[in-house]
Amino acid sequence: MAKQLRGMVPSCALVDLDLDGGGMDVLVGIEGAPGMRLGRIRAPLGRVDPQALREELPVWDDIPLLSNDPWSAPSQGWWDVDAAVNAMAGFADLLLIDAGRGRGLGNLRSLKGLPSLLMVDMTVLGLARAKALLHALNGRRGAGDQAQDGPLISCRPPMALIGMMSTRHRVSHGVDPEQAEEFLGRSVDVVLNPQPKLSASVLDGRGLERVPRAYARALHPLVDRIAGMIVGERREERISSRELTRSKAVQ
């Protein structure tokens, strides 16, 4: 998605907020690249300079990436993570954030109320976990600020579901999208099938060498929708700015 959006919005960046897992730099194959990782950021005053952070980040295919390596860094305060996200938003028009299962992110003011996507493992266990997470996220709607200190991410309920079919083997091929939608009570917007070459390159440490064309085609309508949201927000900001300038001139 980041690769497609890079050419559709002024600037795009990636953030790894899977606090337990991490490893986005390993996933894309740039773990050896020098640069800042999330675990090294300390912001006792709650602020990180956006441009300074931008200059220290490793870059994957022209996309700045703030990865997380919890195995090699001491735990942080939520204010450090919050400051890092705000700094990334200070130089990028669009942040794509891997939030894992959303655990440990409930205090982040920078994520509150943002649009979200949910990736669903199209197995019985994966769908059960997704249903529980959807219930928790929907329960936050209208809960007010008192829900902010909970352990779960405080973004909006998912705007779209992305289903990942399980690796095919002799016993099972995963749950059909129709069955998944009936169980979850909502549509699965995109379904991705396993790509053996992609899996092999990631597992062998070569990273995400090439995005499969099937993935690019399947994700394109969702990417168009996200890009439209960004363009719309920028248009509203420009109109508001002009109105403010006009108001000052009248005064």
C-alpha cells in the first residue's frame, strides 16, 4: 500500500507500533541499514523535532521507515512513542502504522480517532480473534475520554477489513470470504491469497523484494479511497487557510 500511495500523495512514511513484535525493517529487508529505531527515541518533554527525526530514519524504496526492535532496546514511556508518532506526522502527509493487535497503545493521543484497517487471518482462530477485536474497538465508540487510558488502541473502528487466506495444505484452505463475512457481521473488503515467492523472500531474510501484482490489483480500490481522503483533507485545509486569511484582512 505504501508503494502505491507514494505516487498518489505528497509524502508517505511507515511506522512500526507493534510493541511486542516489531521488526518492520526486517520484513522489508533493510534491518542492516543505519538509522533511528523507535526504541532509541526518548522525549522527556513530550516532543521530537520532525525534521531531525526525518534525517535520521532509514529509507525503504524512498519511503522513510521508523521500525521497532523491542529485543534490543529498553521499554519506553507512552509519551516517547506518542512524541515519535507526532514527529513523523510533522513531515509526512500520510502515515501507515502497523499497530499489531493494538495492545499498549491506548494512551497515545496521536492515534485517537484516526481511521484504521484490520487485517484478518482467514482461519477459524483468526476470525475469532478478529471478532473479539472488532467488538472491543466498536465498544470504544462514544465511550469518551475515559477509554483513552485502556490498553487497546484508541483509533476508530476499522474502515475496511483485509483478509489473508491461510497457506494451502492438504487439510484446509482457510475460511471462505462469504463464511467470514457472515461470522464477523460485516464485509471483507480485500482478500489476499498466499504468495510462495514473497513468503520465501521474507523468511529467508531478503525482505519484500517485489510486491505481487495480484496484491497491487486487489489493494488498489482501497488505496484510491485512502488517497482520496488525504487529498480531501488537504483541500479542506487550504480552504480554511484562505478563509482565515480573508477574515484577518477584513479585521
